[in-house]
Amino acid sequence: MSEPRKDLLQIADLTSEEVEHLLSAAQPFKELFRRSVKKVPTLQGKTVLSLFYEPSTRTSSSFEVAAKRLSADVTNLAVATSSVVKGESVLDTVDTLQAMRADYIIIRHKQAGIPNLVARHTGAAVINAGDGFHAHPTQALLDASTLYDVFGSANFSGKKVLIVGDILHSRVARSTSCILTKLGAEVGVLGPGTLVPEHRPEGMRKFSEFDEAFSWKPDVIYLLRVQFERQGEQFFPSAGEYHSVYGLTEGRLDRVRDEGIWVMHPGPVNRGVELADSVMGYERCLINRQVENGIAARMAVLYWLKPQLEPLNE
Amino acid sequence: MSNMILFKSASVASTRSKELEVCDVLVKEGRVESVAVNLEKKDGAKVIHAEGKVLLPGLFDLHVHFREPGQTSKENIFTGSEAAINGGVTGVVAMPNTAPAIDSGGLVRSVMDIAKRNARIPVYTTGCITKERKGIEMTPIAGMKSAGAVMLTDDGSPVSNPQLLRRAMEYAREFDLPLASHCETMELSGQGAMNEGRVSYQMGIPGIPAISEEICIARDIQIAEYTGAHLHIQHVTTARGMEIIRRAKNDGVHVTCEVAPHHLIFNEEHIIDYDTHFKMNPPLRTREDNERLVAGLIEGVFDVIATDHAPHTDFEKRQQDFASAPFGITGLETALPSLFHYFIKPGIFGWDLLVERYASQPRSILKFDEVAVAEGSVADLVLFDPAGATTFSREFMRSKASNTPFLDQTLDGSVDMVLSHGDILLERDAD
């Protein structure tokens, strides 16, 4: 095991050994949640600041719960709604945080590469909570952690995961496919021609329709959240057409059930678009497990990273 | 009393031969007086021992941004022209995308006035094709020409409306002014910040597809062919775009084009950790494009090398994320050493090509007198030491800006001396 890192910016930076370490480190935290006292004193006296330049309830509260269960002091800067958004540069805000002696900075921003920029300018540990289309490494870790539970090991070789939807604009697709590949799984993608990039990472298979993808025998179908419109640009004709071609419909659910395929989604789901209502009640639907594992995975990350703050001189 | 300078045993570079010719060169009264083997020493002449050094004509850059008026926190005509001198460039053409944009005779005149006052080398200016570069109304082209504009361009943006571009070409044609095109199809570029491809996907940065540039090149060439105007395509980056130009040239269309050193040297794979020093528009493309553009340069598809020197402040480039940082890198100080380091030294092309494409042709496109290391030519000269080295530290650079991928890097070769009209503008201590 190499030295702990200062930052978690993208899964691509991690060795498979480091990924496996984080997955095993998350396991005891999952156990912890079954107890009545869910808190450990590991980060007592440490300050965690979260900067969400994009609105988010799930990810930011998941980080908050994770940090609190490690006994850290947590403050959320509501930058998405405050005057910070206009005028003040992200690095100006980070300077302010430096002055507050934050040990950990959790950041989400609509521009790719912002966490990388921030990490270069602070001694605090920086955790990327989603940057533009680029990366969402803790989502990848919680997804892998969820599959670790169902596959029973961190070795995913021989497993096949089909990611369905907007591959082009999805940081989840990038990070999750990256971690799955690191752990030995094969990744295939399916989605509208406008939303599946021509230049894909090596080894990522592309399917044109669900039947073709089913015959590849995936173990997991990972549905991505659909955005209907991006800056006025249209990528598919309608939500109805999307559902009928790329959605997990009632009819497709029968086949999924017959073949015992696991179903995942990063949330929040658009019912009737990415999936039919009944999918939420399907016994191999892992969506709630993903949320639960998000806290454990984020605790493992906070626990592992090492801030490099210089001590203040008198 | 005018200073005489005698270069002893200089290796003279010219368009005539791939080989350098070892000669003595005497400069007198601002002109090259004689070039011969073993010239006698003249009384009062300053003698430069130039053994092993290359003497070439002063370079001429057809595409620079000096940001004056209005954006002088990035650069101004003084600092920009000093940067040019530092890189062996003795004449430049400034782009009109300043604030305000150079879109009237009065603005052209004011830029020319500042240049005469503040610059030690000739600085020419372009004028916009459309008012405020908005692509809606034609500028007073005749007025700008008589004030001294040497070319028309909306550089930084294309003229998206083909009818307006056609009218501008028909009108400008009669004034013998070339139109320079920044080729881009805005709807295809969208919010793009780098080449669309494997690397942009991994980085999660919206891409600018090659077809954005290629479609506009093809369209502008067709309009030029239809109108008979002289079209100059700026900063070509894709092999396919270059092939469109090659075909048009073979068909007799009056089209010239330029390539920037960074598009020959770098590609998208050099963009590591969101380094904004590799962000420019048009963007760095692929390794294959690098190779094919170099081949096209050697084959003569590209008439000129031009840097697109695009200075920005440290805040803009280094304190902002990749998508928010402005496009552009500086180039005037690094062009000659980088072309030497990557191409001439390894033998990929010779000094003759560099002189042809970076000194001779750019002047010829503007119908200026030829500058050469030859008797009777204006004495714009550069003495370059191929055994030297240059480190592009902040202290070395004369530009206000240092947004270059070569920042703090060392390249082979060194610009030791620069003359403009016989005056020594730069003489670097040899140590």
C-alpha cells in the first residue's frame, strides 16, 4: 500500500491496489451503521468544508453524514446560492477557506478541472464531489462498493456492466466505467447516437439497441439520469421515445428478472423515462443500497486522505 | 557616421539553398552593403565574429495580438514589439480584436501612431471586416486602407453570414486588400474548449470538432473562388482542412494560408492536468495532424508560419479553470528557437524553409519589399547561435505575458543579435 494521498480528484489517478484498499476500508463502516451509535472519533477536531457550486442534496448530505459519523466539524458553504458565484473566483474562496484552516475541502462545480485547480492551491485535502462532465470519484467508489457486496469480492473479472443513457455528458459514466475496468469488469454502453461519444476509452463496447446489449449477457445494467435539454440543444426527440428505446421498460424488466441482472442508477431517477415504476420494487434493484454505501465509501475516503497543512507560526 | 557593422564568417541563410553559405556581410546606412567571402575590414565598422552562427533576415509575423487599445493589462504595442525583437521578429501584423475593435480609419490611424511612437520595429495593423466584429455590418474598408490597414479580418471569430462575407470580398477585392479568415462554425464549436476527441472525453471538457474549422475553410474558399478575392486562411490545424486548401490552390483559387508553430509541435495529448498553456483556438488537434501539417509545410501548402501570439494575464490563464480561461498562447519569443529545436536541428526541414515561410512570404503576401541577407536589402537581420540555448524564464521574456507552454523550459538555439534598418535592437551578452 502506497502513502495516503492528499486529494481524491479522479479515479484514473488511483492504482487498483488503492481502489481495493478503499473498498475494504468502507466495509467496517457499513457494519457500523447497524449499531445504535453510528459515530467514531477518527476525525475529531478536524474541519470539513463543502463547496457546492452546483445544487445537490444527495451528494452533499451524504458527505455531511459521512464527515459527522467520523466526528469532524462540517460546514456547508452555500456557494450555489450566494454572491460567491458571481465575480469572486473559486481560488479567492479557497484562500478564505485556507484562512479558516479547513482540513478537507469537498467541492462540486459545473466546470471540469476545478477540483484539480483548487488542489494545486491548498494544503487541505480536496475531494472532488463532481466536476462538469469530468469525474465523480466517490460515486464510482460507492458503485464499486455496492457491486463488491453482490459479487462477494473486489475482483470483478468476468463481470459485465452495461451503462445506458447519456454517456457523453456523464461524469458518473466516466468515473464508474474507469473503476469497473480497474477491478477487471468489462463495460459496454448503450444510448442515443448523439449521447455516446465516438472516441471511447479502449475496450468499451458500444451497442445500438437493447436486444443486442442483452445478448452480450450483462451482469449489471447501470441506468444514467437523463437531462432533457442542455443549453437549448436537443439530443433526442422526446422522453417517450427515449423510454421506449433506451428505458428499462416493463417488458425489458421481465428479461432482466429472468436473467438475474442487477440494476443500478446514481439517482435521482426520472420514473417513466430511464426506468418503469416497477423497477424500483425489483429485488435486484440496488438503487437504495447505492445511497447507503455512499456514506461508507465517503467515510473511507475521508479516513484515507491526508491533508498537508503547514502548522501556523506563532 | 551611420553605424557600419561587419559580420565576419557568418553562416548566411536564404531561400536559395538548403545549405548555409559562410560569408562576410557588411551593413551600412541601414542596408546590406555587400555579401562576400572575405570582406575587408572598414574603418569605423563594428566587427561581429559570427563563426558558427546563422545570419538570417528579420522574421515577419503576419498574426499577432498586441491588445492595444483597451486590453493593455495583457500586452501593449511597446511590450509586444519588444517581445518580437527578443525572438528575432522585425515586423508584425496586429489583429484588430482589441477593445474597441479596429473597425474604422480613425482607429487604424491611432494604432499606427502609437506603433510609430512606441515600437522599434514596423508594426502594421489589420482592420475588421465587420463593425465591432459582430458579423452584421461591413466596416469602412476604403477608409481603413487609406489609414494604413494591410489586411482585413474579424480574427477570433468567423464572418458567419456567407452573404456578408461575399459582399466584403467583392468590395475589398477592388482595394487589393487580402481578407484573412478565422475559420470556425460557431454552432459546431458551441462551448468547446479543446479538440473534440478521446482526450476531451476523458477530461470532460466540451470539444471543438475538426469539422467546425474544415467546413468554414471550404465555405470561405468557395466564396473566394466565386468573387476572385485574395483569401488568407489563418492558423490551420487539421490535415483535412489543409487538403481542402491544397486542392483550391491547385484549382487556381487565390488563397494563401498560415500555420502556427504550436500546431506543428503540440497536440491534444500534451494537455496534462488541465494546463491552460495548451488552450488556444483553434485547438491543438492530434499527433497525426502534427505530422501531416509539417509535411504540408515542407510541400509548400502553407505559405507562411505565423504565431498567433496571444498574450493573457497570469490571473486569466493560471488562476482559472481550463474551460473559463481565455484561448491563446504567446509565441513571438519562442517561435524561432522552437522551430530550430524541433525541426531544423533534427534535419526535418532546413533554414531555407524557415526564411521562405517566416521572413520572405509574409512580406510578399502584403506586397512589401523583400528582406534578405543580400546586397541592397534593408538590413533587418538576426544572428542566431545554434550552439546556444534559451530558457524562457519570466525574466527572459519581454512580453507582458508568459502564457506559453515553454515557460521555464529550455530550447536549443539563441537569438543573439537583432538589427532593424541597420540599427542594433538586441545584442545579447554572449556568456
